[in-house]
Amino acid sequence: MTERLATQFAFLAEVEKLKSVTRATPIHDASRPENSAEHSWTLALYALVLADQAAPGVDVLRAVRMLLIHDIVEIDVGDVPIHLANGTAHGSAEIQAAELAAAKRIFGILPKDMADEFQALWEEFEANETPTAIYAKSLDRTQPVLLNEQAGGGSWVDYDVQWEELETRVGTKIARGLPGVWDWVQARIRPWFDARGR
Amino acid sequence: MTERLATQFAFLAEVEKLKSVTRATPIHDASRPENSAEHSWTLALYALVLADQAAPGVDVLRAVRMLLIHDIVEIDVGDVPIHLANGTAHGSAEIQAAELAAAKRIFGILPKDMADEFQALWEEFEANETPTAIYAKSLDRTQPVLLNEQAGGGSWVDYDVQWEELETRVGTKIARGLPGVWDWVQARIRPWFDARGR
């Protein structure tokens, strides 16, 4: 049991590093970039708070677990902003391969049974096919949008994002799992783009 | 439904502010203080990873939910370090009253049914009586200890903490819910104190 505990704590020490991975989105008051650890916390809360928006078949607590671990691969790969390189960098084959290797390395620190469980959760999230993964992925697209709006523009300014680009890269992903949420978010943020002729 | 969504998103925007509440513990590389949002993320992971250490009767996913929201009151009250004022500040009646008012204000932003649910979760955590709350509280005491050790001393240096003080203020709380974990953690960190004659 002591050896098992040692590997569990080795994993928990390793994932502390996610606090040093910064994202394109600033925090609420635009004072600094958000990091991927605190982003993951926010998403787990999103999953709890928006549970009544989830489609039939969604396992909300499985989505919470998924969202808690979904960005751990960024310890090795870093965060790839969704609007970087006109939206072509995020999800490229190269990044996907690097993230898979990172998942195997980092989850592999855990005892075998837990490593398999976390790996399966992460792969389900990435595949984005089960109702639970689609719910989690839609939340992962929703929070940065509202945080950008709260911070006064955030990465929309940095990457000079146009409304149509946001709709394609982000809106369609939100609407897939959470159509009612996208309607609400759209009405909320559209004025920001309209006011800037974007 | 739109009005309900608006209150849910108002709550999610409010809790973004937890990212600006700093703690006494530094992050892994001692480059900056940890904040309470990323701390909460780490604890939710602790609850998942150390599930096989939980006593009978612990609901691990309830502990995860508890840990995700346990520090939200700090948006109004701030973090009260465990070693501040020789350990007398943390948990004082004054702080407890302020935290209760904060819980009512912040959870009260949510629709009534969710506000009640989050308030009950938070009160269960604070009361520290159910197996699930005791498990969650023990994890909340464990992570800062290991993070201090990872960062080279952290708040033990800042507050000149002696081994006996750590044992009283922290060790007994860890051991209450996780005796095996405290045995392991103790063996791990004791050399740090011994080497400094603390």
C-alpha cells in the first residue's frame, strides 16, 4: 500500500505543474493570463451548475472528472490557443500526437488501474462522441468566451477575432452539446463584436 | 429558463474572482503564491486519486463537489493562513461568521434549489462531522503540506513553523480522516524540519 501511495503522490506532485501553464484568456479583471489548473476548476463548476442544460444520457459527475483532468497533457505540450494561426494550430495532427504521448507519460505515473481509468476518461473527452464528452467539450468552449467578455475582450483582441470566426471555431462546438446555452451566450457577447465592427 | 440561465451565469462569473485570492502556500516552483481556485482544483484531484484511502461511508464524488466549492467564501473574506497569529486566526468565531455571510451571498446568486444544495454542501464541509466531510477536510490539510515541501518550505519558512506546531495544527486533522496518509506524509516531510532544528 505504501508503494501505491507513493505513486499516487508522485502523480499529484506532477500535476501541480499545470498551474504554470498559461492560456490565451485573461482572468476576470484582465490582470494576468488564466492558467490551465484554475481553468479546469472553473469548468468542473460549470458542469455542476449547468447540469440542467445537459442532454439525456449525460453523466454529470463523469463530466466533472473528465474536466478535472482534460488539460493535464498541457504540462508537456502547453496550451494551444483556439484562435492561434487562424484557428489551424488547435487540434492539428502534430498536437494530437504530442498530447497522446503526454497523457501516457503523466497518467502512467499512477498505479495501473487508475492510469487506465484516467487515460480512458481523457480519450473519451478528446473523441467527443459520447453525450458526456460532448457536454464537457461544450463547457470547455463556453467558459473562455464568457471570461473574455468579463475581461473586456481578452484573446479576441489579441487575435483580432471576427464574429464569423468565433461562430465557426467556438459557437458550433458550444451549440452541439448546449444549444440553449449558445443562444444565451450569443445574445450576450454579440454586442461586443458589433460595437467594434468585427 | 432564460432567467434561470442568467442567474447560473451570474454565479459562474462571480466565482471567477476566486482566482484573485492568494494563499500562504507557494506553487510547486515557489515562483508565486497559489490561489484558491487552482488549490480547489488540486483538491478535487486529490479526492479522486486518494479514493482508496477513504474510510467506509465516504462518498468520493460528493467530496469532489464539496472541495470544488469549499473556498468560494474567500472571495469576500480572503484566505486565512493556518499558521497566521500562531494558529489562532484560522477558524476564529469572527472569521466563521464572515464566511457564513459570504456563503449566503455568493451561493444565493444561484437559483434557490442550487443555492440550497451548495449551502448544504459547504456547511457539511465546515461542520467536519460526516465521513465525507472528514475525508475532504483531511485532503484540504494534506495538499498544502506536500506543496510546501515541493516548493522548498513555503509558508513554513514565512511563519517559522516548528514540527510540533505542524503536528497540532495540521497533522491531527489529516490523521483524523486519513491516518495512512499522515504516516506517509510525516515520513516524507519530517527531514525538512529535522534539518533545520524546527
